[in-house]
Amino acid sequence: MRTRDTSKQAADIVTQLYRNMSPAKKWKLIGNAMRMGQQLAMAGLRQLHPQANKDEIWHLWAKQHLGEELYQAAYGDRDG
């Protein structure tokens, strides 16, 4: 699938690069993208909660990422 701002030639090159990429390389790229997303989300949380320490920011991210129910199942109530 090609976006409007990408030429067919460029899209074909990218497609071929991904086809030739090893599964290990693809997993590494996915992991890097996930970490970058987490870092961006945590940066936003630090702006919203400037008083929070690193552990508190991580738990805010985990709650946001997992949802309340799964977070509670995994970590319990950290407020009390």
C-alpha cells in the first residue's frame, strides 16, 4: 500500500528491502519502534506529571498502556 506522498518507485524499493530483510532484523526494527513509542509516551507523562519520579512515570505508562483492569491484575493497587 502506497501513500500519496511516496512515489511508486520509492514504495517498490522499500517493499523489496523489507522482503529481503531477515526475520531477526524485522523483529529488531519492531522492538526499536516499540521502545521509541514508549519513550515518547513517557516524555508526555513527565510533562503532565513533573513531580513524578522515574518509577511513578513507569507505572503511569504501564497503567495507560495496559488499561486499568490488566494493570490492577498485574500490579495491584499502588495508591494505598
